[in-house]
Amino acid sequence: MSAPPTFLLPGGHQLSELEETDAPELHALIERNRAELAKWIQWAPEQTFEQTLAFIRRARAKADSNTGHEYAIVTDGRIVGIVGFPVIDRANRSATIGYWLDEGHQRRGMMTTAVAALVAHAFDAWQLNRLEIRIDVDNLRSRSLAERLGFQLEGIARQAYRVGDRANDDAVYSMLASDPARSQLASAVQRRDAAGEPAPRR
């Protein structure tokens, strides 16, 4: 269940496992995006530098135990977002995926490519059976990403996640190893590899 420390993506982007030395840059990114993140993420409104560092330390501990992996999305040498597996359930061969991206780097396909790389790794290298993404029902941009990749909407988890004083509904998406979308995604990755573009390291 180990994961590579780096995934290379098309366009010169890469995913790199977080290190404690990333804390200042990651926190500065949170500060720049705080207003938008605060609409959807519980910790965002009051996240301190110390809490950002603690998040990275927890991520390192999960990576060491193979119970989760968090990656910085890096482009032009700078962190522009986070994507990863907050939870890996080896007993049930399943995992959750979470992500967020700097506002200035959205609408470029960068996050779609990053999530696709993790999906391919989870099914191909880890032989997982199920991946799940939970998204606030009103976060239409994040929901459209999951749908573009072929994740299926299973239903709405009512008042499942608190942001401030609100209990928000979550849209629950999943993909199974046996789903046709998973095969289509694998074919797309293979075509990209054949074209000579960088593929995720396995």
C-alpha cells in the first residue's frame, strides 16, 4: 500500500508528498484562499500556521503507516493546492479522496489530471475496489470534476458536515474498480503514456 513520493503530470505539474518544510508556503496559500475555502471546509476560517504544520505532521504519520497520503500540487516550483487520500481502509479495499486548488489556477484541468492520477494508482497499484468523494451539495465546481471523471452520485448525506454554524449536506460520489468509467480512465492514461507525456510514477 505504499505510494510514490512524487507523481509527474502532463504540463510539467507534479504531486509531491507534503514535508514539514512546506508549512510556510502551504499556509500562505491557505491565507490567500481563505475566503473561498471557508465556504466549504470546516477548518479554513480560523486555520493558524501551527495547525497547518500539525496537518502536515499528521499527513506524514498517515503516510508512514499507509493509512493516508496527502500531496501538494506543484507547478512552476510552487504549491498551488492539495489532493490526496485522507483515509485508506485496507480491510475494505477502499479510500476517500479530497482536494482543493488555488483560485488562480482553477479552470485549467490541473485538478482533474491530479485526481485522475490518484484514481489510477489506487486501482492499478493498490488494487482497491472502491473510491469515494464527498462534496458539499452547493460546491458545483468540485462536483463537476468528480462527474467528469465518471464518479457516480450515490445520494445525499443530509447535514453531514458542519461549516461554522451550518450543518451542510454532502453529495456522496463513488467509483468501483468494476465500473466502466474506471476502464475508460485507464484507457485515457494509456493513450497519454503512448503519446510520450509524463505518467504517474508507480
